[in-house]
Amino acid sequence: MICRMWHGRTPRSKADAYASFVEQRAIPDYQSVPGNLSVAVLRRDEGDATHFLTVTYWESEDCIRAFAGDDVLKAKYYPEDQDYLLEFEPLVQHFSVTAKADAP
């Protein structure tokens, strides 16, 4: 299993709208790809900016490739992101999951 993490920042004034966009557009996109095991979007307000961290779990690198394309470490963006994000980080991070436990 692979954990894929993406980070982005919005102006705090646009954070609620971006959170809604992510819930309505991005999460269903992740979930539509076979091999996506879960999606969580984390939010942290910091001054005039809001940080978003998208954490997804995937069965394999091939499943990620079906979502992100051949360069699996390249961040995937939506056209609407230009209305919200302060910058476009080019890469995501991948971690091999060595242990995971869900609540009993």
C-alpha cells in the first residue's frame, strides 16, 4: 500500500470555498479510480493562509498511475485550482505503508 500526500495553500478568505470544491470535485475523482483505498483532506488555518493536505491510500503504484499519469510523483491539478491556490507545488510525496490500523 502507498500513501500519497499533496499540500496546497489558499488565501484564508477562499478556504471554505476551496474545501467545498475539493469535497464535490476532487474526492469523487480520487474515489472513481480502482485501487484508491481512502481519501482524507486535512485543513489548517495559519494567519491569512489556509493549508490543505490531501492524504490518499492506494493499492499500488499502477493504481496511482491510473489517477495521476505516468509521472506518479507529479501533482495533479484541476483547472479550478487556479481560482484558489497561492502556488502550485510540482510534486507530491509517496510513502510505503508499513503498518496501518483502523479503529475497532
